[in-house]
Amino acid sequence: MRRMMWALPVVGAAATAAMLTTTRGTAANKAEDLKAVSGLPVTQVVMFSSGVGYFARSAEIEGSARVDLTFQERDINDLLKSMVLQDFGKGQVAAVSYDSHEPITRTLASFAINLNNNPTFADILNQARGEQIEVVLQQNVAAQPGNLKGSIIGVEKQKIASKDGTLDVDVLNMWCQEGMRSIRLNELQRVRFLNPVLENEVRRALDTLSVNHDQLKKAVSIQFVGEGKRKVQVGYVVENPIWKTSYRLVLDKEGKPFLQGWAIVENPTDEDWNAVSMALISGRPISFKMDLYNPLYVTRPIVEPELFASLRPPTYSGDMSGKARLFGDGTIVEDQAEKTHGDADRLSLGSADKREDKALRFAMPQGGTERYARTEAARLAERLELNASHSVATASQLGDVFQYIIDQPVDLGRQKSALLPIINKDIQASRVSIYNQGVQAKHPLLGLRVKNTTGVHLMQGPITVFEGSTYAGDTRVLDVQPNEERLVSYAIDLGTEVDPINGNNTSRITKVKAVKGIIETTTRIREEKIYRIANRSPQDRTILIEHVNRRNQQFNVVSEIKPIEETGELYRFEAKVAAGKNTQLSVIEERDLGTSVQISNSPDDQIRYFVNLNEVSPGLKIALNTALKMKGEWNATRLEINNVNRSIQTITTDQTRLRQNLREMPREAEAYKTYLKKFDDQEKEMDVLMKKLKSLQEQENVQRVAFETFVQNLSAE
């Protein structure tokens, strides 16, 4: 019966310290009874393209055993987060312990015998005062029995006479059954602690010293408890270099392409991988680091800045328009590629045995990966004109990701890298020249429209292109799904020249309407760009012109020639140019720009401008003229009101002067009578003006309301 245990009961920091500092009791006896197994060989490796790898270690054990492993300190957090333990027989996982993050000096000080600072023989015996020991004396020691048992009293220094004077020697004082004895340490041949717990403490302190020679490594001990021989396995996910892809695209004389793909894998560990089962996963599962190793006093997320690499060679996005287009052989290819069906070959992270029948059907020589890579590279050089089409990889869908399973066991030494073949197939492609003014202003780039007919997912990576036996250039491709089309470019097409010029750019008002007193105009802006193409090469060319997609600016293509593809950033137009001929391609775009004007707030001249536009309908012109007339009458009344107000203001000012004169002049004076008569005449005139002002204000209010009501209800096209 197979038993599987997730690594949940991993001993915490405090419990680990307690386990490592066990003194006396049954726990120490049980730990001592476990048979130690030093390490488990790596038997399975699964690499992901997200910076992590899954590693499985397995071996056979018998009975109860303790498996001791060492890991880089930086991997402990990932280990605690992902470790899976399995017992495939009648057994179970008892516990998992690991070294504390504390310095080794603190760990050594926790043992019953402190081995810090390289203690001497005498120092060790002094630390064990009172413990029962058995000593074996050297055979040439006279007057002492060969073996002694007793308790340690202590170690002292005594002076003894010699030829050169007196010497200080260390003397062990013991309490034995016959009484107290003193033995020089240089007379001892062997000392053994009779207390098994203390002996186990010394052994564990020595183990701690041995595994901490490399200060960056920590020990992890796994206890399996059970009976009989059985297989056990430890699996975990830790940080690992991503696996990369590299392709070779070979074009024969007829232009038929052959694609060869290699996976670049790396072994950054400090141990060799011997005959490991390997799988490569092309997806990018979410992976993060979490601090489980250090004590956490405050829960705070660790946020890392997002890093973006600069892309140098041009890459091409797929078509987003959903239109069908002509492929190189004249057949229509739909953008939504036919999806491959079939049962996905699920990868079992739990058992390497289940993967023996899932294979990369490629005969790898027994000489190992490096020898195999040299053999395959030589074979590629010998047959650059490839006609055969056969699969070299067993690839399958694994949920939302893709996997390549290597059948032959892989040998890869520590700190070594290797090339593993994953693709060896003919693909479908047609030659094109790709022009983008922002990439190369004068010449297009030689390229291919490639359809992924390999049946497998192609990870992003560089492609080296060969024309027969000649190196043609390098390119780069992003991730491509099965049956998806993608453009690649690998060289400058010096035989073709493109000259982009601006055409006739115009703008004109196309529509005017009124909606509830607001005049809305639509102005159509028209822009044209002409690409003049000269093909000076002896071959016909299919030119793909990449033109900026300005849908976000409301521009629409209205030229007779429509784009064959549309991405989020570009349109692609196709132009076929015979050898030695010239042609041109015109791209015309238009957009409508709308404006609005409030009639009630507009000056008369602006309203008259709309009346005189040819695009304005007769009904709207009549309505605007009516509005102008009503506004003119209203303006005339307001002008007259202003005139009356100025007259009233003049009379008021003059009457102030008259009142002042009347107060200062005697009533008998002739001027007094003149001023008084004038004052009376102005009062009569003031009454007339006030009545007229009131009438005009009432009239102005009626005209204003009538105009505003008319304008608010004015709607016409």
C-alpha cells in the first residue's frame, strides 16, 4: 500500500530546536534507532518557464530510516511551501526537521557537549563531569588495569619532572568502583561515554559541523517509519533557471521550410543528474516567494518591482481582425486555427515510474547529452537541405500549458548545461518582405509568414535561418500556438525600396444639425499616405506594409485597398510587385470631428456663418433666420432701454446741480425762478421716461422669453 504525505507537519523553529537539543529520554533512543540514509538521488526533473523547477528524489529503504538532505539556504522557503513526501510501501512519514536559521555557534551551544571554538580533549571531558565513561589505557602503561569504568570528576594540570625540567600535563580524575584514580590523558587510548543520550548528542553535534562546512547550506532530515523494503520519494519545487528554446529554420531551393527546435536546460545544483526523467513545461504558473523560514513578527507582503526586458529584434503580433487571408500556396487560412483534440497526457509529479511510457521518440546515444548534442549538430551541418519530416518530441496539452517529455534518461553534470531536441518537422511558410517605417525607413525586411503546423506549442526564442547551406540571418518569435500564423523577419531586403510620402490631407464639414438650441457640426478629416515601392530584385516580391493603427483616434481606413491583417498597433497591407517593376499603395483614413455651439450664447456673425453654409438644410436656415430676427428685435429693445437709462441718469445728475443752486440763491432773484422752472420741466420729463422704461422692460422680458423658448425648441437637420 502506497502512502503519501504532504509536508504539512514540518517541525517549526521552536520544535526543531527542541528536537536538535534532545537530551535524555526515549526520543533520543528512537532517533538513534533510525537507520541514516545519506541523501536521495535526483530521479525526476520538471522545468517550467516561470523560474522554478520540480525535483523528485527517490530510493529504496528498509525498515525505519532517516533521510538526510542538504539544501541551499535560499531554497528553504520554497521547500517548506512545496515539499511532497511519499512512502510507496507499508510505512509513513514521522517527522521532518531542518536546521534553524540561527548561526552554527548557537546550534552547537545547544548540545550537551559544546564543540564551539575547537575544544581540546580536556575541555570536552570537563564539560562531561559526572558522566559515566569507559577508558582503555595504552598497553605500555604500568600499574594500571587495561580498562576502567567510572565517573568523571574533572581534569587538572599537574607538573612532572623531565630531562628539560618540569612539564604541565593534563590528568583525568575519575571515581571508580575501587576509589578515585588519576590518569594522564596521554596514557589514554580510547574513551567512550556510557550514557547513550550523551553519545547521541556528540554524534549529532558532529553531524551539524559536517553539514555546515558550507555556510549557505542547511540540513533537512526526514523520518520514514515502516517495515520491509520499499520506495520512498521526496518532491519539491524550488527556484531554477528557466528552460529556453532555440530554433533552426532551413529553407530548401523551393523555399520549403524545415524547423528544428532545441531546449536549453541547465543544472545549477552541486550534484550530477544521472539518468533522470525530464519534462519541460511551456506554461507560466504563478510562482512567488514567501518567508516561512525566518520568524515573522509583522505580516507584511514582499512586493518586487516588475522588470521588463528591452526587445531588440522586431517581433510580430498575430491578426486580431478575424478575417480570412491567402496563404502562400493560395489556400484560404482562417485566423481561428483548428484546435487539436485528444486526451492530454497528464504529467504525474508523484511518481517517476509512470512516465516511462511517455517519450520523446528520438534515439539519444548512450554517450550522454553532450555527446548527443555534438552528434546532432554535425548531422544538421551535413543535411541543411532537409526533406524528411518526422517528429522528435512527444508533446501534449497539460491543462492550459504544454509539455515536452524526454523519454531517454538525461545525464547532466553539476553546473552544466545541455541542448535537448524537441522539434524536428516540416512547417508551412511563404516568403514576404515586411516594411515598417519605424524599423527601417528605406528597405523592407526579408521574412516569412509561418504557420505552426508542428502540432505543438512553440515557446518564444531565437531562430537562425538558413537558405540552403547559407546562413541567412537571425530572428525571434514570441509564443505561437498550434496552427497559429506569425510573421518573422531575418534580413534587410536590399533589392526592394519603399518611399512613404504624405498624400492629399483635407478636412470639410459634412453635416450640420440643431438639437434643442445647440448647433452640432461634423467635420470629416481625411489623411492619405502613399507608399511608393520599387522592386529592383530579379524575383517577384510580396510586400507587407505595416501602417499605424489609429482606431483609438477614431480614424478608419476608407481606401480601396483594405488591410489583410489588423493588430492592436498596426494594419498590414499587401502589395505584390513583379521583378524590376514599381508600384504604389495608397492608404486613406478618415475620421469625423464633432463640434457644438450654443445658439443663445453665440454672436450674430456666427449664426450667419451657419446660415451661409451649403451643408445646412433649408428648414434649418429658416429657423436660424427666425432666431436672428427675434434676437435682433430683442437686442433693439435692450438698446432702447439703455438709451432711456442714460437719459434718466443725465436728468438725475442735472437735478442735483439745480437743487444745490436753489439752496444757495435768494428766492427774489430772477435766476432762482429760472432754475425752479427748469427743475419742474425735468420732473415732467422724468415721469415720461420712467413710464417708457417700464414699458420697454416689460417688452424686453417678453422678447427674451420668446427667443429662449424658440431656441430651446429649435431642432432641425
